[in-house]
Amino acid sequence: MERQRALELLRQETRHVLDLATPDALKSPVPSCAGWDLEEVVVHLGNVYNWIGTIVDLRLSGPPGTEQLTWRAEQMSAQEWMNDRAERVIAVLAAVPDD
């Protein structure tokens, strides 16, 4: 898939999840993720975006330290975390050379 199209889809799917993640819905169970509520899914996606963005941005050859991968509720909401990390990974992936 062409990179720009993949980034557009990532933006679109991130927006879909965030549109669902209203404050009233965050504690709703997610049937396709047994045992998880919507807030856990949102935080998890933010963590994944952060992990990927960190590896690509820093050109790491292995996983980053866990201290770089932690959402802190006192700093931002789950939705803000996911959105912030999605924007970061999209920017990093848009800027990285094709090779």
C-alpha cells in the first residue's frame, strides 16, 4: 500500500475510535476485546502508536524502554494520549525515508 494512503487510513481509523470514546462510553465493554473496556483499548492504541513512533523516530534496533511508553492519567486523558501519539506516529512515518 502506498504510504500516504496508509497514513490517511490510520488518521481515519484513529478518528473513528476517538469519536466512539466519549467520556460516557469509556467504561463500556468492547466485545471483540474480551475483558477490556473502551478506555483500555484507547490507552493500548496510544501505547502502540507511541511504541512505533519511538522506534522509528529514534531508529532503534530493539524495543524502547518502558519509561518511554507509559500513559499517565494525571497528565492527559486517554483520548488525548491516543490522539497525541497517533499524530506523532503519523508525522514520524511521513518523514522517514522510504528505505
